Amino acid sequence: MTVTILTGDCRDVMRTLPPGSVDLVVTDPPYVETTLAWDRDAAGWLDALRPLLSPHASVWCFGSLRFFMERASELASWHICQEVVWEKHNGSGPVGAGRFNRVHELVVQLRPPGARWAEITKSNPITFDATARKVKSRAGLAQRGTYAPVGYETVDGGPRRARSVMPVRSMHHNAMHPTEKPIDLLKQFISASSFAGHTILDPFAGSGSTGEAAHALGRNAILIEKSRHFSEVARQRLLGTQAAA
């Protein structure tokens, strides 16, 4: 498995990549919520990304509620598959005039119309082992408010469906990039939405966390980072995996 690191504006770099060559995107674009120099809008990156996606590909995108709402027009041509909440152990402070410490980020899974992303999700369920106090059975509640004819049963120590709120410690003082995401968190999205040998793309790669997570799971990765400094940080980080190219 290889990790390819490309330096430049992702909107330009993605136009040089082969169409249909990407099986999954996991990325953390700028939220444009601060005055920091690197927190600048990259409008149009989703449009530049679309030709690269294979027929079963989807996009896991980190963001805040404000980030997604302010880009509603750009997202209108995409379907939202699901969203999860990453619960961090430390907050980033209240936003604007808010009084609550923000200790979460949203991660939304998007797909183009017609994408066959369910081919992967149906054959690749994400579960974890948990110990139930007793066996429980109930009718399955359908999404539209009616009861499905077939229910489910949980058994002590058996698999449970992973929950949509993911408590994973943030990088805190160990981060190499200001917005670095934990490897264990990224692995969950990659495992849920791709198979071994697939190619994972991160257009806003930062210090290369997505590449490390992808390589650890037997995937190839293409990382695009605008900053030459962080491109080199990612390259040095991934040299330890013998994967960087």
C-alpha cells in the first residue's frame, strides 16, 4: 500500500488526477470561522472532487453546523447519507457569543446522486462488542415512524451497531497540525466505507493523519496539502510506514 503526497491547492491538483480513481474521501476542510491565515475558504473543492469518485465512493467531511449551513447551495447537488458527532475530551471554546464550550464536531457523509455507496455499507457493517445485561428483543422501528415486521435481538457479548456519537480523545498537545484528527477516529470512517486495496483521498491533508490511518488499514491514500511545510511534515511522518511517495 502506498501514500502519495501532493503539494498545492487541492482544486488545481485534483484536476490532474485520473477520473474515477478515488474510492473514498475523508477530509477536514477549513471551517472559515477564525481569522487565522490557514482558515480560508476553498470554495469549489467539492465540484473539483466529483469527477474523481468511483461509482461506489462517498465523502466523509468534518465541519461545524455553521460550516455546512453556509455552504447549503454547494451541497444541494449532493445527497447526505448520515452524520455523526465526534465528542472531544476538551473543547475549543464557545463560538461567537455562545456560552457553551464546544466539545464536538460534525462529520457528514455525502455522496453524488446515483452513487452505489450502499454496496459497501451493506456488506461492511460497523459494530463493536458490548456486554448486555440480558437478551433483549424488540420490533424494528422504521425511519418513517412505522414498525417493521422483523425486529432484532441482542445477545450478551454480541455485536452492537456503532453509535452516531463517537467519544474519541482529541490530539491536544500531541498534534503536529492545528486541526489534527485522531487516527482511531479516522479509522472508523475508512473501515466503514471502503475495503482493503481501495484508494482514500484527503484534499486537505494537514500533517497526514488520513494517510497514516489508511495505510494501517491496508488502503492506498492520496494526500493533497497546500502548505509546503505541512506537506513535508506529512512526508516525514509517513516515512516511518515506508509508504510515502
